[in-house]
Amino acid sequence: DSGVTQTPKHLITATGQRVTLRCSPRSGDLSVYWYQQSLDQGLQFLIQYYNGEERAKGNILERFSAQQFPDLHSELNLSSLELGDSALYFCASSVARGEAGNTIYFGEGSWLTVV
Amino acid sequence: EDQVTQSPEALRLQEGESSSLNCSYTVSGLRGLFWYRQDPGKGPEFLFTLYSAGEEKEKERLKATLTKKESFLHITAPKPEDSATYLCAVQADAILNNDMRFGAGTRLTVKP
């Protein structure tokens, strides 16, 4: 158990809908990361927050957004869902902002299926 | 361009048959190289961080080594429970915002 908690574990939704994925980082970690993993793409970095502020952006679509709240939990909002958005979405956390070999720890993921 | 390449894509071993997985990287200014283990449908589980060439780390049947161009994950006398996908990732000056860049992974199957 990494200490990173994600909910829900599974969800199925229709195209065009909007969903919110939730993440609680490890106790004491200030950075939260979101990754997407699909069968044909491997792990893709989406976005990072540090202590409530956006720190780095990766391959995140404009239909997706995220935020980190004062209690450090984070939410990833996915809207206007398409079939291709079906994937495992991972949250990860680390103590620091992301410098020099900062280890990140992953949650168990949220399986999103868009039908 | 590929910055992190793992080989082989898949590896099948008999129980007890030692082998090595490779992770080669082309980025400059390496800040850290990470190994993770991922079971199907689960989150990646952290194994090792290596920071500089020549560094080695061990955990049970696994040993990770690092050179200036690649890292190896050596598996000694593997057991069926070592079956998983092993992911390598790098953080480097050349990668924007110190993003952790992952390889595609090596899918290891250990048969009893």
C-alpha cells in the first residue's frame, strides 16, 4: 500500500459525459501528479500540482482539468468524454516539488470506461 | 524521439533462471532513474532510485545498476510471483519541468 488513495476504482460512463476522479496523497506529501495509462500508450504524464498550485503540465487535453485543494487532495475532471478517453488514471504523490530524483508513489488507479 | 527505451518488450523465464532487463536513456542531465513494478490493473510500485553512474541497489532477488547510458535490472533466481511489468523512468534537466518520463516497460513472466 503506497498510501495514495484514489476513488472511484471503476466507473463506466457514456460519451459526452463528465466525471471527477479524486485523489488523497500520502500523508505529508505536497505534490500530486496525474497520469493516464492506456493499452497502446503506456504511462503519460498529465499534470502536477504542488501545495495547491499548478507546477507542470504534460499531455493534458483541454477537456481535462485538475485542481489541488487546501487539504492537499486533488481532483481530475474529465469532460465531453470520448471513447478514446477510456484508460487507467493514476494519481501519484511526492514530498517535494519535483526536483532532483524526487521519488513519486502511485495510487491504485481509477479505471474509466467510456461507452 | 525516444528518451527512455526498455528491452526486451516481453521476457519469459523458468523459475530460477536469472536474467536482466535493460533501460537505455538518451537524455542529458540525468537527475534520477527509477524502477517500478506494475501488476495488471494496479498502480506502479516503487522499487529503486539511482542517481549516478556506478550506483547499485538491491532488494531481495532484484538488483538495479546504472551507467551513463543505461540501467539494468538483474533478477536472480526469479519466482513466479516476480511476474509483472517492470517500468523504468527518468527525470532529467532535458525534460521539461522535471517530468518523469517512463519507458514502455518489460513484461516479465516466470513459469514454475
